[in-house]
Amino acid sequence: MVELLVVIAIIGVLIALLLPAVQQAREAARRMQCTNNMKQIGLALHNYHGTHLVLPPALLDPGCADFGTAGFPQTVGKNVRNITVQLLILPFLEQSALHDQLDFGKPMGPAHYSGVEAPIAADYASNQAALQANQFGAFACPSDPFDVPGTYHGSSTEYHAEGARRTSYTFVSYDWHDSNDCQKMYWGGPLNDSRLRGALGINGSAKFRDVTDGLTNAMFFCETAMEKRNANYGTFWTAWSITSGVDIDYGINTPYSATESLPYAWTAGSHHPGGCNGLLGDGSVRFISETSNANALNTIVSIADGEVQGDL
């Protein structure tokens, strides 16, 4: 009997010693898959640029505040469509069949600010149904415990993209938080500072030649942790909402707010220990430490500020 207890104790000790190593190996495999997912997005962006001679917009006709006003001449007379960059690159991710099911003349979802000038005039139900039926999973980090294939139905406000699906990978900006910050991303818009401009804008984007800091020094996409917020608060890839982008100003894995429903809204981060992955303009993926300082993060998001980022 004593011998049996000794054997059981030894087995327990061995399991306790081996379990962390097994968990680390599994996380290493998940992180490698996450890196590969982002590299595929990078390749898709390059192929899009090769086809269209410009990068895809982060968003097309989103329901931001002041959409359709004289301040945004690109949107006057248009309807809200809420099209995301992820939808635009689907053909370059071997998802042409899904892309071809979508009617890009119609909105992808109803999210909009209550005071938005432009209406959502067309029916979005057919686009939403096609997107919900698809089980494309490459926009999800395998380390994130959130159940990606599920669909979530919030109200059709600026924060909620009714029936939309979420993603671990999205466009990154130096300032993307409330409705007015949409103005800073309108390509050529009144508040668009060329020194701080990111690669992917609203209703327009950069060409590679515009990235004068160098493609290796500009981040186009980064991770955001889906599971760390209420399901109604993005980040979404099937339709725009104000929580569809990442604001690098908040840092990495840093809570934006203590509000229970959206503590990590707008925040870059992941479930990888110590930071998150970022996709650079040359298609490479770099791990960004959660201890990176704000100046270095802002520099790597900007494409033409004339600075080279420090340690990340």
C-alpha cells in the first residue's frame, strides 16, 4: 500500500513538472499559427496592391458621425455601407466565393451614429446572411478562447454591429476612439495629418510609394483580444462599428476603460504572454511587447513621420 502511494505521488510530481512545459509548447504552436494568419493577411494586402496599385481602405463609407456632410466631400450623396478592409481582401485569401456572394453596393450592417447625415438606404440582410453562414476562421487567433464562429446580435448603434462576426486582426491607427476620430482617417480629409497618417484610411489608402518611412517601419495590422470584452463590442470584420479598429495610443494589453462591457475596446493586445503580433508593411510579423512606450508605438503606425521606431 505504501509503495502504491509513493508511485502515485511520484506520478503527481512528474505531471506537475511536465504540465507547464506542455502548455508552453501548445502556446508556442498557437502563436506560430497566429503569426502565419497575419502573414497571410500581409500577403493579401500586397496582392491587393499589386492588382489595384493602392492598398485597400480600412473602411468604405462607415456610419461615422458627420458622414455625408460638406466636411467629407468623399461621402456627400452616398449611403452608409460599413465595408471593412477584411472584406475587400477576401479574394486574396482564397475566399473569392464568399466575396462574390456580397453586394458591395449595399451595406454590410446597420451600425451608425444617431446623428449621421447619410442614410442606410439599402437592405443589408442578404450580405449579413452570407457572412454569417461562412465559417472562415483565419481572422481569429487560436490563442483567443472566444468562439469565433458564433454570431452576436447587438443593437444597431455605432458601437454594435448587429449580427456581425469578430476578429483578432484589424487595422491600426494612431488615434481611433470616438466618432470625430473618423475624420482623422478620411483619406485627404480635413483633419488628416500626413505626418501621422497610417497606411489604411477611410475611403482611400496609401500606395507603397507613400510609405516613405519604409515598409519595414510601418505597421498596418495588429492583434486585439476578442475575449476581453462584451460580444457586442467588436472588433468586427464583417461590418463596421466604431470598435472595429485599434487605437495604438492605449498601448498593448492596456485596458481602455473599467467599464465591464468594453475594457479592452480599441486596445491592441492578445492572449499571448507579454504582448501581441503586429503586421508590418513588408509582410513580416513582429511581436510587440506590452512594455513598449507610446512614442515608439505611434511612430511605427505612422507611414511618413520621418522617424524610425525604437525598441518595441
